[in-house]
Amino acid sequence: MKKKPIRHFLSGNTMIWLVCYDIASPKRLQKIGHYGEKFGIRLQKSVFQVDNKETLQKLLARIKELMNRKYGSLIIFPICEDCRRMIVIDGQNNLINPESVIIL
């Protein structure tokens, strides 16, 4: 089987954020996943891409309400345009370019 080539993500002039979380409680994990899909784009099971600051703030407020800091963690990675040019992706998922999305 041929290995898929590694892809680099290029383009865009807006900031995006990767919201990554590790939650011990399955019930809380499911609720946070639901809100992640409401406010962002799921890239992996516990990783969401959020494309604007207002949406990020809404999602973070909801996660903070649900998360137990003693047993879970949340990490936010801001990614600017220059940094996106250096991202290496191998496999099925890809970041979504906010400028190429058309909402109907």
C-alpha cells in the first residue's frame, strides 16, 4: 500500500485556534464534544478548530463550566498565518481554511 504524501497547510490571513482537551469523565467528554461541534470544526476526537475569537470565547466559557480541572485539561494553540505555512499534516485530517469556506 502506498503511503499518502505529507501535506502542508498553506493560505489565509486570519488567526485560527486549535482547542485540545483531555477529559476523564465520559459524560463530560460527550458534552464538551457536543459544544465543540457547535462552535468549531472537529479535526480529531478531542481537537477542534475555531476560526474567530468570539466563537472561541463562547466555547471556552462552556468548557470551563463543564470541565473538572482536577481530572481534565484544556490547551489552546493560536495559529497565525505564518505558522500555518509550517504545519505538517500526515493522514486523513486537514485544517480548514476559513477563507475558502462558503456558507449557504
